[in-house]
Amino acid sequence: MQKLKVCELFAGVGGFRLGLEKTGRYKVVWSNQWEPSTKMQHASLVYEARFGANNHSNSNIEEVPTSEIPDHDILVGGFPCQDYSVATSLKNSKGLLGKKGVLWWSIHRILSEKKNKPKYLFLENVDRLLKSPSTQRGRDFAIMLRSLNDLGYAVEWRVINAAEYGMPQRRRRVFFMAFHKSTKLFKSLKKSSPKDWVLEDGVISTAFAVEKNSQNIVTFDLAKDLVALSNHFNAEKGLSPFLNSGICVNGKVSTLKVVPTYDGKRTVLSDILENGSAPKNLFIDESDVPKWEYLKGAKKEIRRTKAGFEYNYSEGSMVFPDALDQPSRTIITGEGGKSPSRFKHVVQTKKGLRRLSPVELERLNMFPDNHTLLEGIPDAKRAFFMGNALVVGIVEQIGSALFQKISKVEKQIQG
């Protein structure tokens, strides 16, 4: 089977590309990275430095005509988390439009305008997506599932915490794959029992095994009308009906809470440290240690708003310094810079307490060392990239499972 052609949107510094290309089964034919709020397009510069400028677009995706995007087999991307509600628009002949600036609708537009639609989608987001917004839990994900359904796709999803499969960081994200109705995988999913697909036969469960438990699967239908779905889904403000894994075929959702199972090698924080070679500027001055201890510690105190309103504030303590014999906590975008912070990682070394280096942050996301090293890009920006990135190993394993599944299903059909 030939390599699958990939279109990578919201590419960042290329996490999806690294994972897919490591399998040897995928070729990126077009990519797009655009940071709306900055003049300097740092992530795009890194992407071009690593992968070349050919077929890479550094323009606002909302303004890129679909005709400029070459045909591809699989569209991938970790799109920004926003409010995905649907607005009706009389000017729009199709009658439906999401808010401008909400980039899910750019994916939707490309899929709806492409004559040769991609056969597969592989998308990533924060796990909060399954229960957003707080006023109508699960609505945003319901809108995505219904709109993909209307474009001819069936979907499977799973929330995966990388550390539960031996990777070096506790990073929990929802990954979802969609299969176009023209594919053998769509037909295979449609014929399968939802529970079997989620627990064993699906692409994601092939890549990341779960316990074969006998929990009840929850099923429900999504309203056909997108505006009605947007306005009324879970309006009674209950818990989100979406559990941590599931499928959606022909507008019917089947969802199940799964438990990961893994008995392979586990990587912990100490495994990724640059022992002895970390730069001096990462070390914490002794005079700053009390500030770090305060920020990381438990608090119960009265605080005052700017308007003078007093309120009780409390938060639990965090492990300080970070435990070396565990996977790291989630990297966030504010990881860089010297200032003391509750959320930055701090490790104890022979030479003293220090923050993590850009290389160590890259390793926590399973990027190659110095992938983000480029003249003119400060360390704080490199840390920001990793706070936004995904764990490359997850993409690699799902990409590999997808390719195997496609080959297997095609052989069965031919056989």
C-alpha cells in the first residue's frame, strides 16, 4: 500500500508530522500554521526549518481558499479550544455557519468544499471538549459529531493520558478519528458491535489497549438539526453524556468508560533529564526558594478583589520539587521564564534546584532534542511550543494502527 497523503492543520512545530512520519507510512503534502496574535510567526519558522518551506502555508486558514489545498487521504490537527456553537446566517446560502475565528469551522469548510474528501481525519483536543461548555455539557462535541456525520463520516474517540501507556508526561487529551463512508473502515465500523469496536477492534484500541470490561454502553441519538442541537443539547445542565471513549455512526452515539491496560516499559521524569549539562540560568537562586515554596504550597487565605471585595481563597499543595520517579506533570504554555510559579516544573539535582531546559521539555513530548532550537527564538517561546504540543508517541502509535487496519480491511475485502 502506498503512503497516505496528509494535510496538517494548526501544525505548531510539527508534532503530528513527526509522529506520522516515524511510521514510514505517511507523507505530508500540505501544512498550515498561523498564530493570529503575533507578528513573528515563531512556530511556523521552526516548522519550515525542520521540514522545509515547500507546501507549507503561513496564512490565516480562514482566508486560504480550499482550492489551494491539495487533495489528501487524511486531515490531521490539534485545533484550538473555543466556543463551537452554531449560528444561523441568512446571508449564507447553506444556512449554517459557526462563529468567525472559531477554527473548527475551517475544518468543516474544507471538508464540505473538497470534491475528493479526505478518507480519514485524525484530530486532537483537550479532554475538556467532551464536557464543554459548562452551561450545556457535551454540546460542543455533539456539534462536531453531528456535523461530521452530515459530511459523511463516522467517528471514534478516546481520552488518552500518555503516562498511562509508559510515556514520560501525564498529558490527557482527546483523540478522535473519522472514517468517510466511502472507506472500507467505515463499513467495518458500521458492521461491528459498538462495544467490540471501542474495546478491541477499533483503531484507537488497537494502538492503546483497554481492559475488556463489561460495563454498560450508553447510547443516544443526536438531533438532526445543528441549530437545534446547539441550542438544546443537554440544556438541563446535567453531566456530559460523553464518556472517555465511544463511536458515532449515522447520528447514533455509543459511549463507554474504558480503563487503560499497559505492562510495558515506563519512562519517568529522571529518565529525560540532561544530567550535568543543564545551563546555569535554569538554577533557582536560594533567595527565590521561599517564593517557589509559597506558590507550590497549600493556601487558605482571605484575598481582596480590585473593587475591595473580600473572599476566601484556598488551594492544595503541589509536590515540590517534582517527583523524579514518576512521569512529569502536564507541561503548560507558561512553563518558560525565571519567575517563580505554581505550575512550572522544578527538579532537585546535585547542584541545586532548577527549572527544566527546553530539551527536557521536548523529551517530555517525545520530540527530537533541539527540535525547536532556532536563532532568534527564546527559551520561553520554546517552552510555550511544548505547552501547546502533543505527545508524539501517541500520534505514532495511532497512525501505525490506522495504517495496519486499512491494509488488513483491504486484504479481507480482496480475499
